Amino acid sequence: MNDRDYEQAFQLILKAGNARTAALMAVEAAREGDFAEAKVRMQENERELHEAHALQLAMIQQEAGGEPVPVNVVLVHAQDHLTMA
């Protein structure tokens, strides 16, 4: 796996982690009755998830274009983060 592949995987981990954190913060804000804050956090969640999916799509397109994406534990971990988000 080259540096670019690692960078893609770590960016996916970052974006998915940010999305999950924002969603959890939205839930907490809603529990406290702060629905304006919950809405802001859910918008943040949607933005981060969109960026994570764009990264994932780029990897899928790379693979479909004939340039294999090496699968290793970092990429598997990244995909797990996206699933959990």
C-alpha cells in the first residue's frame, strides 16, 4: 500500500469519526432540549458523511478503472468506521 492509499484510508477514518461524533452530540443536545444545537450537529454529520462517502466512491471508481485498491487492516478499519457512522 502506497502513501496515497494510506492517506485515503486515514481520511476516511477521520471523516467517518467526525460524522459519528457529530451524530452523538446531536443526540445529547436533543436529550437536553437544545434542538437548534441538535440540528447544527446533524448538519455537520451529514457534511462529514457526504465527504466520507465521496472518498469511498473514489476508491471504488479507482478499482473499477482497473487500478486495484490494496486491502489491508487500515482500509478495513476505515470501512468499519464508516459503517459505524
